[in-house]
Amino acid sequence: MARLRVRLVVTADDFGYCPRRDEGIVEAFLAGAVTSVSLLVNGSAAESAAELARRHQIPTGLHANLSEGRPVGPARHGASSLIGSEGFFLGKMGFRRAVAAGEVILPQVREELEAQLSRFRELLGRDPTHVDGHQHVHVLPGVCRVFAEALQACGVRFTRLPLERGVDGCAWLEAPARAFAGAVEQDARAAIGPFVHHGLRARTAGSACPGRCAALHPGRPRRQEARRGGRQQSRSGTLCGALPTVTLADS
């Protein structure tokens, strides 16, 4: 009987956040524990991180950021619905509240996403292997459609669908973290339609994708065998050949 195997993609987010974090990510990649990274192009260490990615040939995607730090697009030059009075993004929960209140101007989101894609190309000299969202902003209502449109326009086909079944029920998580996890999963399920409509293929975070999105994330997948009750089996549990994934350092 042929042994079933599974490919596991382990992505380290927040590459470019700071040199110490980047050092650990590269060490993990070289040890085979991480298979790809997602780059924050507005991070304080974005340029040195890009150099590390080139030097070590690390499969690198864009970690689209609308919630932390400063923008890289037109919003950095003046008034914008994306930033506060001091020129910084609105924060993890602040951005979500602004989206829910209808205060975020979606064309400005599109401008910032396009600017970050352009900055990525400047730093790496190529298109990203994938694009996902810092703190999962890419699945928020309205934002997910603009996100999908921007990726389709630039030819990027792969993103992340943060469906982590059962996380919102983990008793060891504090109540605010459980509530956030539940909200992210709800948003992710609603984002499936726009993602599929615009031709995106979304990898899932180790759980079943209830849509037509297949997860075929590029990079260097590691093959592992899963055993349960003495029998070898596939652990993915996903539709359309979706790959189970692990995401590091993004919440």
C-alpha cells in the first residue's frame, strides 16, 4: 500500500520587522524549520531583510500591512483614512474598528497595497511568491475585495486563508484573543467568495477550506508523514489539494 504523504508549508511572517527577528527567521530557514517568509516592506529592517532573502534564496512573499507603522504609498504625504494624526496606521484593532464603521476609504487601501507591491519589487527585484495580510487585515470586509483585485491586477495568485478551526475555543487563550480568533475566522470564510472570483488560490492554516480555493503555496515544502492509531494518513483535511500550513509570529 502506497504511503500517503503531506507537504507542510511553514511561513515566518514579519520578516523585516527588526534585525533580531530577521536573524532568528533566517536561522530557522537554514535549519529547515521554515520554508518561506512574508516581508513587511514598511518594517525598520526591510532593506536588510531583502538582502538576506536574496543571499539565502528564501522564497519570499509580501506581508501587506495596513495596521502598524507608517504607510509607503500616498497616505504618507497627507491626510488619509488609513492613518491617525501622527501619520501612523491605526493599529490592529483601530483599523478593524474603522473598517466596521465605514471610515476607511477603500480606494486608499488599493493605493497602499499597490505601493507596497511596488516597494517589494524594488527591494527584491521580482514579484512576491504570495501576498498575505499583517494581522489578517486582508480578509476584512471590503478590504478583501480590494486586496483580491490588486493581486489579480499584478499577477499574484497565492494568498492565505486564516481558517484555524477551534482556536476561538481554546481555554488557555485569554478572552480577547479568543474573540479576535473567532472574528478572523468569520472574516476569512466571507473572503472566500472574492478570492475565488478574482482567481486567487488561498492556502489554509491547517484546516478545511469550504470553498473552491486550492492551496498550492510556492516555496520549499517539507514532506512529513502523519501517524494516528498506527496508520499513516494525510493530515491536511483540505479540499482541492490544499496544503496545511503553519504561520509564525502573526496575530
